[in-house]
Amino acid sequence: MKKINKFINNNIYKIILIFLYVQPILDVIAGITNHFNINLNISSIIRLIFMFFSIYYLIFIDKNKKNLKYLILYFIYLVLYSIIIIINKDTSVLIFEIKNSINIFYLPIVFMSLYSMFKNNNIKFRIKHLVYIFLIYVLFIVIPIITNTGFNSYEHSKLGNIGWFLSANAIGTILSLILPLLLIYITNKKNNKIFKILIILSIYIFFSIGTKVPVLSIFILIAINLLYFIIKWIKEKKYKNMLVISTILIILFGIGLVIIPKTSFYKNLEIHKEFLGMSSYLEVFTKYEYIDHFIFSQRLTFLRNTHNNYMNSNLEEKLFGIGFIENYATDNVNIKTIEIDYFEIFYRSGIIGFIIFFILFIPIIIKCFKKVIKLNFLNIQYLTILILILLLAFFQGHVLITPAVSIYVALFLNLIL
């Protein structure tokens, strides 16, 4: 075991980088196998292996008492959760329920391991690697679009192309969270023409995917940076800079008025508006049904249904979670997820699981916000990432509890810390 531990310590940074660089490949494999109805869970298996590797590192190499206590706490919870699943459902769904519970707790466990790996080995992770990974994702969308071999973002009705990937929401979130780091990398790069082209290309992709979140992320990124520079220039009395940026924004706004209506994003908004029978987008805020359907894609309806099932559950399920199969063995069985991470964690994992998850996550987020409180260009980008993580976890979900995305969340939080 000493030789294994020594090998891991000597190669830990390489192991992390290899795992990160294969992420786009795993997502492509998931997309292609799903498209051709091939039952191959290689992406899930490799991410699970990395989680076990993380647990091994925490137990046998790091040996930090706080981390070990957290692992023991989660293990006890998982055992009790499994027993409750067997009692209230049966063994045939146990693997499915455990798999989804592990997905939820993937973030805290991988975060702890990455934090220990970076700290113990004095690793300073370089942003350029995430920029290169961003480029790989972009190429796996652009090439399929050019060759007309990409997959549709939606199964029916709406438009959009997600390249060779499986989930438009997951890939859109990953690209949205890495985008602020691309800005950091460009400002520190002397010859950055290629990466400026990459930003333009990524903006095109964000509108081509067809979902709302990538576009919303762009506007949030622009708004936060614009506010920062306006305040900075007012303090420094650089009014000429404000005039220049105002002119550029007006030009971009004019270009946007011409180009955006031709994108999948805008066409999907129109399709959705017509489907709901609205004559204006302002009507969205006139009815609860419009807000639920247009803004939340019926997530509020899914939330209400799951809430009712949770309230009708027994005490053990309220404490440890109702799992991902609701009303099992009845005519009202439901496996539709809420897709709002905070509620997903609470109802699926119960009061105790919710506490176990957030007893680690909340202090980390607070600590990260304290780190970026001293505003400069670097911290502004980190602040943007934090805001996007929290917002997207609410409006779209699959950010904190989907390993394909949460591995990046774990990494971002470690970068900020």
C-alpha cells in the first residue's frame, strides 16, 4: 500500500488532469451511445471510479479527521437510506436509488478530495487546462454542426443543436461556468487572437444550443463585468473609457437585434410563447401557469407533486428521503425529477441527507464569497462563477447533483479557495 500511495502522491496532478481532460470524451460517448440506443454506462463508471479513488485518498493518504468523520457520516446515512428503501419499496430498485444518492453526494466528496490533494501536494491548478477543455467541448459542437451530424437539443417541437453530446442543459452549464475563466486567460495572454475567436464561437454556440441558461449566463457575465468597470472607471475618473464601452455596447445591441431573432434560442422563445397563447412576453408575469411553464419549464409543477408525495410519506422517509421513485408499486408511480437542485436534495435525501450535504457546502460557499469580496478583475470572474452556480442550481438544476457538472463545481470552488 505504501508503494501505491507514493505513486499516487507523485502523480496526483497528472491523475487529476487526465480525469478532467476525458470529461468531454465521456460526455460524447454518453451522447452517441444514447443516440444509437446502446446500453453503455462507461461515463458513469469512470466517474464512479474517480469517486472511489477520492475516498481512498481521503482515508489512506490524507487521513484528515474532519474528512473521515464526514465520510463515516455519509456512509451511515447511505446504509440507513438503503434499509428504508428496501422496507418501503424492495431490493429491485435499490441499485437505482443508491446510484442517484451517490450522484447527489458526489460533489462534497470530490470537493474534499481535490482540496486535500491540492493542499497536501502544493498544487496550483492552471486555468489554461479548463480553457483547453472548453475548446474541446466547443469543437465537439461546431464540427457536428458543420458536418450536419449533430444531435437535436430537444426531442420534439423546439430547435437547437448539441453536437454529439447527450444533455443540452449539462453542456450549456459547463460552458457557462468555464466562460469567465476564459476571460481571465485572455487578459493574461499576449497573443490572444485565437481565444478571442473562441469567445465569439462560444457565443454562437450558446445561442445555437437553444436553451435559455447559456444565454442568461452571457448576460449575467456581461452585466457583472460592466458594473465592475463602470464603478472602477468612475473612481479613477476615466470617463473616456465609459464613452468607448457605451459606444461598443450600442453597436453590439444593434447587431444583436438583427442576429438574435435568427438563432435557435430566440425561435424557441417564440415557439414557447405561441404554444402558451401569449401575445407578448410581458404576459409571462400575469399568470402562475405562464411563470411555471415559460420560465421554469414546469419545474414548479414537478416540485408541487414531489412535495405532496413527501408530505404523505412516513417519518423515516421524511428524515432520510423518499428517493427517486415516488409512489412505488402504485398506479401513481412517478420518477420525474424536480430539476431544482436544492429541493431535489431535500426531498430525495430527506432532512438528514439535506443537512449532511449542506453542512459542508454552505461554509464552503460563504468562505468563497469572503475570498472574492476584495474586488478586482480576477475576483469578479470568480464571483460570477459563484453566482452562476447558485442561480443555475435553482433555475435549471443538474448543477450540484450531476457528476458530469458537479466535478467542475468542486474544481471551481477549490480554485477560488
